[in-house]
Amino acid sequence: MTIDTSSRPAPRPRAGTQSVDRAIAILRCFERAVTLTPTQVAHQLDLTVSTAHRLMRALHETGLLGRDPVTESYHLGVTSAVLGRLALERLGTTVMQPTLERLRDATGESVTLGVRSGDEVAVLVQLPSAHPLRYDQQPGARNPIHVCSMGKTLLAFGDPAVALPEPFPRYTDATITDRASLDTELARVRERGYAVSDGERVIGVRAIAAPVRDHAGRVFAAVALQVPSVRFGDDRLAELAAAVTAAAAELSAQAPGRG
């Protein structure tokens, strides 16, 4: 989230929420950086250094941020770690871990569990392949929802609304960039029961994903196999589709509220 204080017109912030919005934006800066100084955060968010320093000091006092007294840089704090761990447990990822590991071991490929976050997919769990040639995404990584197999799955079986203006951002020649083409692809996903991404974000990487449902049958996550194209030809599609959909069904049975 970017706080715009430039000369361009910007929406008026909701009364009483500006500090909250800015604090959240500061925390989200740490999704892509281990440590940051107030000056670096101020630059990223178009804040004054004094404002960034004041808000980061307040977050430090709550434990959401930690601080190195020597370098005066900040990092995610103990409170953030505890809340993150609790959130993962309540989403059922601890219980789901053995199923994800079996999927990785059975296919030999990297396994990812992700959820929707606006027009992105946030990676919750990633189990890397044992192959030296693999595609890894660390927990916390985010992918544009229109280019990845997990995103297509979450759109096809959940809320298909996308706020991205057309044309959608293009990453490779295979990227879907318009709503009509995306809708056609989502219909295909619903028909097959799984989604495939073929070099749409990263050339040379194919992925296949299936939906994970909660106790009410709502899709809340997607599980995917991410494979270098050299190991994922069309001859392997049926095998990987069967594996990922079976794992998704097992994960759905383990979802919070089941039983």
C-alpha cells in the first residue's frame, strides 16, 4: 500500500484511520525486506522521515517491530511472529503439513499453499522440491492473481472480481491481460477442477493448482505444484492433476471447522 503525498490528487483518508493505514503500510514493507530504517520506509511510502520514525517507534513499543540499537534498523518483532504463527495454525496449516509433504514426495515437485489477498495470492506454505532445478517461493511471497495457477483457482471457485484495470499487467508473452480471456480461462478451470499456469509469470515454469474448501464448502485456499517446464510436459498433466486434486480434497477434509 502506497501513501501518496505528492501533488497528484489523492482520496481523502477516512476520519481517524490515516495513522492505522500508515502503520499497516509500514508493516507490509517488511514483506520484501528483512530490515529497514525509517528513512528507507519514508522513501517507499512517501512519508516524512519524522512520521515514519514516530510510527515505527510506536510499532516497536507494541512488539510488532523489533529494533537493532546499533544500526537503528527495524525488523518484524516477536508480537508479529506470534500473531503470524497463530494465524497459520487457525487456518489449519499445521494439520495440513503432512498432506503437503506427501504431495511433494509423491510428485518430487515443489508444493505451495496460498490464499487470496486482494488482487494477489499470498504464499502461506512452500515445500521445495529436492531437484536442484526448481522454482521456490518463500512464505509471504505474493503473486498477481491473474498469472498464477493458485490465483486462477481462487478466482474460478471463489469471487471472480478483479480490481486490476485492463490491460492487466503483462509479465511474459503468455500472460492473460484482458477480462474476456480471463473469464474464458476461469470457465475452463471450473470444468476441469484445476488450473494450469504455463509461463505466464516466469518463463520456463509451469504450475497446476486445485481448490481447498472450508467446512461450509467455500474455497479459502489453493494448493499448487510448481515445476520447471522441462519436467512438466503435457505427458505429465494427467499425473500431476490427479495428485494435486487428491491432495486438495484431503486438505479440505482437514480444514478448520471440519469434523
